[in-house]
Amino acid sequence: MAKKAQKNQGSTIALNKKAKFDYELHDRFEAGIALTGWEVKSLRAGKGNITDCYVVFKNNEAWLQAAQIQPLLSASTHFVTDPFRNRKLLLNRREISRLQEAVEQKGYTVVPTALYWKEHLIKLEIAIAKGKQLHDKRETEKERDWARDKQRLFQTATKRD
């Protein structure tokens, strides 16, 4: 029998673009997530959102809160589904203690940045982040606008040649 091709290998399910704008990201970690069957099916269909979620530490465990996974109508008819339930993050003890130490420092937090497939597993990339102030956000916007304008200038210059 031929092997079935995996169509979701290495693909991104959801990105948190807002985190890159609102925070200065430092160290990144890869965490597994404890999910139920209907959540995995929904994520295969691309129904996940991590824009406004955050990581909380309770009893030396990391929990993902406010992440939204919308249930599929066909897959979750006989389950009680909660799209915003708290999900446990699977990290080793060293990583959890390092993240907790970072959160205890003033101005630092842990934010999710990406939700993606790694072979047949769903992984969440989290980062230690420090909040940007308003003038830092304006600077980021100026740099992004200049990079966009520069790209347009190069494109028009190459079309003329």
C-alpha cells in the first residue's frame, strides 16, 4: 500500500501579528498543546485564532487562555464544546521556570506568536515579550512604511529598465 501524503506538514495554522507590533519579542519557545479530538479537526480546517490570547502560570504549569478554536458543525454535534477553554501547554520543567522568572520581572510577559503543524503534532510558539510604548510603535510603523516605499521604488525602477 502506498503511504498517505501529509498535506499539513510544516504549515501555519494561525499567526499573532499583533504581538510583533505590540511587543518586543525576545526568547522563543516551542510548546505542545493538550487538545481534544474536535479541536484537532477544527484546526485542520483552519478554525483557530490566537490573536488575543495569553499564557498564565498556575501550580508550576503553563496554561493558554482565551485562544479561540471554533468547532466544526459536523465534528462536534455530540460534545459540549467551549471555543475559549483553557488549554494546558506542554513544556518541560526548565522551560516553565525560565518563563516564570521572566514574567516576574517588570514589564515582561509571555505571548503566543504562532500555531503550526510539526509533522502530525500541533505546536505553539511562545515568546518572552516586553511591551512597546507608543513612540516605539510609531517607529515600527515608519520603518515598515519606508520598507514598503523602498520596495515600490525598486519595482518601478526595474520595470523602466
